[in-house]
Amino acid sequence: MWAELLPVGRSSASGGYRRFAWTGADADCRAWFKDQAETRGLTYELDRNGNQWAWLGDPAGQDAVVTGSHLDSVPDGGAFDGPLGVVSSFAALDELRARGVRFTKPVAIVNFGDEEGARFGLACVGSRLAAGQLTVEQAHRLTDADGVTLPQAMERAGYDPATIGPDPERLARIGAFVELHVEQGRALDLSGDRVGIASAIWPHGRWRFDFRGEANHAGTTRLVDRRDPMLSYAETVLAARREAELAGAVATFGKISVEPNGVNAIPSLVRGWLDSRAADQPTLDTVVTGVEKAAREYAEAHGIELDVVRESFTPVVEFEHALRDELARILGKEADLTVPVLGTGAGHDAGILSGTVPTAMLFVRNPTGVSHSPAEHAAEDDCVAGVTALADVLEGLACR
Ligand code: HGY
Ligand code: MN
Ligand code: MN
């Protein structure tokens, strides 16, 4: 499975993945998922929001045990963030069939669409729509860098966008959702464990900062006459770093667009996106308020107009203790080990669903902690340990 997925959407220039929602690479990933489902004789479904499901047992049954993750990527992402969870889900199911277990509940594997939000700017679109955390109106306003809206992109990919919207009946049939994911930090590497259980996801969000000045000639405009938004933007980047350091949080400007984007032109517009995350909401509020205040002061000093728009926000997620303890108990008993419980600064579909469905996550060791980069890695024996842990968990939850 891993070998089949590896070339899909991989850039030969960077070695990273460009699997953006509703593009050709995404379609290839989706075709792979459907094929995996059908090869195993599972019931394949595409839900009203474009998420893919593979069912063992009755898709309409109650108290289903669901596992899975996503197959899309950030720009030049790694091979593991998302796909490791989907591949491990199919492998865990194969393992359980080889064990000859008897399932007492329906089991499903899911591929949530557009988890990274690389194309339309909002993460976890598939799960947010299903959970009613993104309205149809908001979804219709999502637009990519070329001006293509989400419904247009869905339509061009052969999917009917008229169906999108909340899917409460589907979510109500899920008794537990467990997402396996490569760790995006080094906690397991430092503790010497192959697999961990998630405790919480930090609150996080994305803010768009539009700095508007005046385009002019880079050679002939005196420095004192310029209204250069790049200066205020640059100062704001430094302010974000400072605020994050002071608060013990993280803040990143990782995406920028410039108009007119000419080497010899002073920009008229610099648009930068702030991603900020912290262990708790008051800390995150302090960081973002601090960055915005600094940005307004810098903008005013340079005669720049500034608009700040919050494009998305995900509150803190504390995974349900009962399910988390159940996972620890199953893994402790089956594998005779104590599994570390970790918090994370990364967002996941499991976090979105956690308000509606009992949800848990398993993390697999990442020796460098690097993620959202072609260098992201997990060793094969750790991935196999992840599959075994997921199989044990599914057996414990769906065969009792
Ligand atoms: O940005 C994130 O945390 C994620 O991986 N969607
Ligand atoms: Mn990611
Ligand atoms: Mn992910």
C-alpha cells in the first residue's frame, strides 16, 4: 500500500507532496482508497461532504468503530502526515482478519477530505462540514489562489457540491473514532516509545493580515516618500516571534502574497497569514492581540492601512478521558506496555469530531519530529508497531 501511494502527487523538484483538495493528485489518492476498499470486499461510500468510507459490517448500523485519517497534504508535505493513518487502518483490518476475530460492531475506515486546507485556506473542511462547524454558506465562499471556489473545484472533480452540509445522522452512528497519526514532535523519540496516545490538541487558528500601501518605482521613489507595506509586514513577523517567545506559544507567518510582486516595484499590498497556537486559549489570545497591536502601530508609522481577519479557529480539544483510558488499558494489556499520553500543537479531524463523537488518537514515533516537510519520517518497525496497536484497539472496541 505504501509503495503504491508514494509516487502520487510527489514533486520531483522538492521530493515533497502536493496533494491538494479536489486536484488530480487528490483524485488519484481517492481512487487508491476506493480500490483498497473494494479489494477487501468492504462497502465503499462517498458521503455528502466528499469524505470516503470503507465499511466492514452494516454502514447503517449503530455504535460503529471508525478509524482513518486523511490523504491530502500541505505544499511539499511529507509522506506520513495523513497517509500513515489511512494505510495503517487498512493494515490493522487485515491483521484482525488474520487473527480471525469476530466483530460485534460495524467497523469503518475513513479518508477525510481537505484536512490540511492547503488549497482553500481552511483546515479540516470535510470533517468540519460533517460536524456542522462550517456552514454551507461559509464553504461556498472558500476560494483558492486562482479564484476557483470550493463548489467549483468539487464540480470539476466530478463531485456534486449541492449535497454538502451537516451530517448528524452519520456521526450519531459512530460509537468511537480513533485516528492514528505520525507524531509531529519528538516526545516519543525522547521517551523511547514507539506509540503514544493523544491527550489534547492546542487551540489554534489562522489570521490574515492585509497591509495596504502605495505601489511606486523602486528606483525613483525617495525613501521618505514611500508607503511600503513590506516594512510593516516585516516588523510584524518579528513581533509575532517576540510575542510567542514571551508567552511560551508558537506563531508563524508561513505564507505571503505580494502585489504587484515585481522586483522593481514597491508593493501596494502585502498579505501575510499568521498561524498561532498555544496550550490554552488565554495565552493564544494574548499572543494574537499582541501581534495585532504591534502590527497596527507599525502600519500607522508607515502610512499603511491594515485589515486583520480571523480565517479559522479551533478551540482546545481535550480528548475524552474514558476512551483514552480504554485505549491505555487495551494497549497495556495486549502489549504489556505503558503508553505515554501526549498533547500536540497540530490540528486533526479527530479534534473536529471530538465535540460530537467519542474520539481518540494514537501517535507513531517520528525520530526527528519534522513534519509538513519532505523530511518527515517514521521507521518501518515503528509503523508496524502502530498497526499492531491500532489492531489491538479496534479489536478491544469492536469485538467485545
Ligand atoms: O495544521 C495542522 O495542524 C494540521 O496538520 N492540519
Ligand atoms: Mn498536517
Ligand atoms: Mn494530519
